[in-house]
Amino acid sequence: MDKKTHTALSRKSFFKEFVQHFSEEMKLDTSQYNEMFQSVTLPPGAKSVEDYIEKCNKCYDCVSVCPHSSIRVRHDENEKLSGFPIIEPRLETCQFCDDRLCVESCKTDALSSSFQDNIVSELNIDKEICHSFNERLCYTCVTNCPKTGEAIAMNKKGNPEINNELCNGCGICIQVCPAEESAIKIKSY
Amino acid sequence: MKKISRKEFIKTSAAVSAAAGIGVSLFPGMTYAKNSSSMNWHKSVCRYCGVGCGVMVGEKDGKVVAVKGDELNPINKGHLCVKSLYLPKAINSKTRLAHPMIRKNGKLEKASWEEALDLVAKKFNQIRKAHGGNALAFYGSGQAETEETYMANKLFKGCIGTNNVEGNPRLCMASAVGGYLTSLGADEPAGLYEDIEKSEMFLLVGSNTAEAHPIVFERIMRHKNKNPNVKIVVIDPRKTPTDQVGDLHLFPNPGFDLAIFNAMAFVLINEGYADKSFVEKHTFIKDNKKNIHTFEDYKKFLEDFTPEKAEKISGVPAQQIIKAARMFGKAKTSMSLWTMGLNQRIGGVWANNLIHNLHLLTGKIGVPGSDSFSLTGQPNACGGVREGGGLCHLLPGHHLVVKEAHRKKVAKVWGVPASNIQPKPGKHTIAMFSALNAGEIKGIYIMCTNPAHSLPNSRKYWKGLKEQFVVVAESFFPTMTTEYADVVLPAAFWTEKEGVYGCTERRSQYMPKVVEPQGEAIWDAFILRDLAKKMGFDKEFAKYETAEIMWDEYRGLTAGKDMNLMGAPYSRLKKVRGLTWPVPTEDHPGTYKRFTDGDPIYDSKWSSKAKSDGRRMWFYGPKAKDGKATIWMRPHKDPAEVPSKEYPYALTTGRVLEHWHTLTMTGTSPQLNRAVPKAYVEIHPSDAKKEGIKNKEMVLVESPRGKLEIEARVIDRPIPGTIFVPWHWPESPINVLCNDAFDPGSKEPEYKVAAAKITKA
């Protein structure tokens, strides 16, 4: 799968594969599911998880320069991003600040300015958790999304619907979700 | 390209949730709501807005642990908005006030009930003796139960002898009351929510229905989904989630929309949508001086409000106004819904009149699917305050203090001399707090509301609260108002008391007591009763042992009135999902449409008269003559404060879905705080660029009355030239900046328009 570019085409093919994978592996248990869609993303400027893991030298400069303390170190032994700088939107989202100190501080090209306007990610709504899919009217994610009506819109049924094409992965929806556990899951790829 | 990927994505998410369904519950903390076997569920009404959704309160071991929608309730059919789900957190919050407090040496200290009530009674009696009853005042709430407001009314108007009894509905609904009375002759809508499913067109004006009245919005949305031909016009200076359903959005400059409604009337007449025979038979056409005019005069008057002229005034393109009017006229049935955007204005009553005009002009009233329907902000503003008479000119059950017969009737029921009730209205809210500032009112009892936070230009009124003797009965502590309190009394909260709430659609619903009050809290009505006894009104208050006694006495006062509740005793209300008045007898099902067939008052008194006149409606309300409604020739009126060179922006305020009023309740839920943690000011990107403001930057919003440092949210929701701030947070009380100029008729202040500037902090 071509992950070099951030175009719609590559994403489409990614989806296809993803769906196929799921239709074959419907018996995936919850822990595996959680691993696929967690609540962690890469910092802005990362190209893909593979590329990031390969290039990041864990100097943590991006962690220390982030003015919003959005970038932190992943502590999860069982996970491949363990030890790498990541963003956990539920705790603090990337603010996409103008100066992108994180990208500037990166000496290895793990974070590159050509990808800094997006956080490579896919979002997904867990309908089991989402209030809106459970007869409790809620559009917190829709009203808080900086690209409201585009990246997340209310569909005709009044449920939120994500358009990953237009989403820049800021994760504000994940942060604000009023469910006990965020109903919106994010995943970097 | 987009489409494909979205489709793919939906497939994916369906698969994911299917997979998740196999595994363990992904509903941490919510398992108790699903496991209902060991819980007792009690039918009740939601504590929040005026929609009046039915809820089931889940109680386990004497504690409220869950709230879910009542599937049998006709209003919400089991659905709720996200706020209500977290109500148990408010009930069990650490911010609940557990015991009375008295200010000693400038500090609030724990006190006994005996001590606190003795002090209040002594002080109130001293003030009354030295300065007369009018030196005392009561300020209540559209969130208090009808029974609670009833007790306050009796104590202050009937016993103490002052009409200084007000409530926060003055700040939200008074203009709607004025509108209904002057246009239709009687307060409250003619129809019900069930008109929504029968309507072909909706006019949503000054209402962010999606966030402020979510379940009403959901009903509109579902109706439109099923019937794509349904047209929806939104008139609001701000893009809101309500636009989700809108076919057309008109963006007037805040406070400049009156011309639009007149222009719509102009188009309706010119394009032949007016129902002349209805107008002739059912209405008077009047000007501001109440002179009666002909239809031709009205047409001539409207020539000043052609769509082109209205465009110049409002900033809305003429073509859009014409389009909106056509949608309204073409549809067989139309329903208008509005709320604070129209009411909280110095032209509030006029704006309401102009909406009613559209319906009267086209005969789109009194038939299924057509109604001019005002949405109420609070759960019992209609029931307790408008019907219960909790304002300075009213007595319970749609009675007026100025009418001798009414005073006598109410005094007899209260068991007090009729001379106790003063014939002149008391001080309306703004006058009341001004009098507190001036020292004319020396003692005030504030119940179930937070005026230090919620009054417009609030800082101005902190002075009076600080200087005079202030008693606050409140379930939560601290609030901005308790900071100024001399005595704070812990009040039982929702589910800890029984009583009746009356919602937007004239529906009175019963709420049971499910659990014991927390700490030493006591039900507000009993606090007032006990205070009354201590003040020397033993005899008058001896009988009020239960809520039912209070309700029955109040109910008796509604007999024969337009809001007849005689058929709604507790025994019946406990079984049904509310009753919509008039409901004259216990076998009457409640009324769907007022003033027409099926309305028991119309059927028994006016039907034959109307039919012989060839009419289908008879507006029999207390302010109507000859059974006719009124089409008003209301000219345009600027807001009190127009943006100027120094203050170039129009500041407007509002609610968000996740929070409620001054945050005493929703602020107890970490989930809701997470959703919207703090105040912000929405500013259009073009304005932000002009002012050099970046997203999430701290900015200073300033009006002639004050300033506030607040986070900027650069977003194209408000139109250029307008900024928007939600008003919930005590740390960022935007009401300090709001204008306290008020409508001369309804005395409702103009929260919705203030001139402001915005600069980098």
C-alpha cells in the first residue's frame, strides 16, 4: 500500500484494504479493536507511522518545545509507538500553532514541514458509545470542530458523521466528547 | 472522490462497531443504566429547558443513579439531550449546600435552621415595620415548581402586602407574553408540539433550536427527513447547528429584523397569499396608538417595508426575504418558532407581534400544523410564573392585581383581607434591582436563581445586593449570588421534592419525590411556609402540609379561566404524561388547539356565536375584543445600542447544548465540562484578520458597561460585524457587558444586542 502521499487515492485504497480485513476478521476481540483505533496520533509533520518509527531518534525535542504540552511520550509497552513522541487528543490536542516549533525542532526529518498542516490520521465513531447513536441528542463534536459541517457534520438523522478527507486530525472532537470514554477514535497510519 | 471515501468509511465503522459488539461493554460507567432490574424507575420531567421532556429517574438504595428518557412521554418519546443524562451528578454533587448559612463578620458561617429562619423573619418584619411592605421583594424562577411560586406569591402579595414579586422569566419570556396578549388576546400558544409533525414549513427566528431546545429540533429534523418537501427558514445573525435542517438562512444584523417581518407581510399580500376573509372575520388591524385601520391602510403602511427597503435596514438581501415569504405563503401549513433572539430585545413585543401577524394574515393559525409557537427557556416559566402569577402585575391563575374582582377572589382563597393585595403592580425585575441599588428595597428573598450572574449589566446591580439584606434559597453553593447573601438556605433539589412543571406547550406534568433531600435541605415551599409562620402568618400558612394541598388550592383558582386546570389533580397527573390546559374536568383529555373546535371553552361558550358569524376561531382571551385577534402595524425600531465607531461590533449571547444557565447544575459533570470547558468569543475570520486576532488567543471584549478577557474562537459562525459569547461561566460573566435597556411593554432587557469592541488582550 502506497503511504507516501497524503492523497485521497491512497486513502481510498487504504479503506478498501481495511474493510476487507474487517470483513474477514469479524471475530476480532475488543483488545485488538482498540489497538486499531486508539486515541493516539503522531505529531504534525509525520508522514506515516512506519516512516516516523524509522526516522524518529527519540530526542524528545518536539516534546520539550511544544508550547501547549500537546506532545508527550507514549508509555505503553505493548504498542509499537511506545517510547515515541505522540499526541493524545483526549488529554491535549495539537493547536496547529503558527510557528510549528515541533517541526522546526526535529533534526531527523521524522517531522517535516511538508506534512505539517495535517496529522496523518483516520477518525471513527464508536456507535456503541456515542450518545447521539443512543437516543441522547448530542452534537458536541460537531459544534466544536474547527471545520464544522465539513470534517464532522450532523447527518440527516442528527448523528455526527466524519469526513476524513477534510479532517486535519486536530483531535478536538476526541477531547470534547462528553461520553465517559471518547466515542471518537483516532488512528495514525 | 469524497463520496466514495465516505461510503467506505461508513462501511468500516459499521464493521468496527459490530466487532466491538462481540467484545466487552464499551460503556464504562454506564453499565448501571442498562442493568435496570435492581432499580426503581420513577416517571418525572427533565430539570433543564422548557421543552418538558419526560424522564425516568432511576433510584437505587435511596440514591438517584440514572436518568433516561421516558418512552411513553409524547414530547420526547424516550429521547433526551446529553445534559439530562448527567443530572444524577448534579443531585449528588459536592457543591450541594447541606446546611443554612448566616453571614457573620463578613463571612458565611454554618447555622441552624432555627437560627437562620428566625433571623430572616426578624429582619423582614423590621424592614416591613420601618419602611412598609414595599421595602421587601421576592425574586423567583422559571425553574421553581408551581407550588413554590404559589407559596411565595401568597406570602409577599397576600400577607406582607407588596407586589414586588418577580422571577427570571421576566428576563426571558416577558416579550412573548406581551406578544401573545396583544396579538391573540391570551398568553401561551394556541397549538402544541404535535403541530410539528403536521407542518409543511417552519420559520425559526432568533432561535438556535438545536442547542437550546434540542428535542424540539430533533422532532423538526425527523419530520423533515420523512418529508423532504418540508421547508425550513432560519432567521438568525449567526450560523448555528440549527442550520443543519435549514433550506434558507437569513442573516440580519442583530436587532434589525423587524423590517424583515413586515417585508414578508408585504410580499404575502402582494403575491396573493393573504387570507382576506380570515383577516376580515377574525382580526382587527391596529397601529401603535391602538387605532383601528382597514386592510388598505395596512397595505399602505407596509409600503414602507418593501423587501428592498427591508434589505437596507436589516442587511438581508431582498431576494431572500421574498423567498422566505413565498415559502411561508406557499406551504399549506406553517409554524413559527422563536425564542430569546426575539424576546430579549427592546422591541421584543413588537417582534413577537410581527410574527403573529404573518399567521393571522394568512390564516395559518388554529388549524393542525399551523401555529405561532414561542419556545420557552425554562422548565416551569410557563407553568409556575406565567400561569402561577409570579410576576409583579399578576396573581395566580391568570389573574391581575389591578382588577378588584381578581384581588378579592384570590384573597378569599388565601384567607387574607383583600386590602392586603395592592392594586398597583410592583416593581419589574430591572426596577426591582435598581430599587435595591437605591435602597428603596431593603430586603430581598431570592429563590432558585442566580441574578448576580444572570442580570444584564450585572455589575451595576451587585451594589444593591451587597448593601441590602439578601436571602438566597439555593440548592448549590457557592454561586455568584450567594457571595452577596446575608443568609443562605439549602433548598431541596429536583427529585427530592414533588410538584408540577408546566412546559412550553401548556402541558402540566407531575414530578414525584424520589429521594430524601441531601443534608439539611428543605423543599422551597416549606421554607417559605415556615418563614411565613415565623413572620406571624401562622393562621394563613397552617394548612400547607403537603404539595398536593398547595396544588389543589392553586388549581381551584384556575376554574373557569382560560388556563383551566380543574381536571388535573395529582391523582390524575401521577398516571398521565401531563395534561394540556384548558382541561376543565377529570374526564377531559386536555386541549390540542385553543380558540377553535375541540377547545372546551370555545365549544361551550363561543362556538355557536363564531359559526353564526362565519368564523372558525374565536379569540376569547382576556385581552381580545369581539373574539378577534390583532394584526399590528409596528414600525421598525433600532436596538438600544447600535454599533458605533468606538464599539464597532454587535455583541450577542446565547446557550450551548452542553450547559445550562449559570452552570450550577451542568458544571458538576466533568463530561460536560470537558465538552465545553470555558467561555469563548466567536468572531468571523474577516473581523479577526482586521483586528489581528488569532484563534485561541486571549482577547478583550469591551462594551460601554465593562470588559472581559476571554479566548477567541475564529470561526465563520457569526456574521461579520457580530461577535457571540455563551453566557454560562461565572469566571467569564458576559452579562456584565450586556445592555439592561428594556422593552417598554414587557420590561424585558435587551441581552441580545450590545455594542462592543474586541482587541488583543
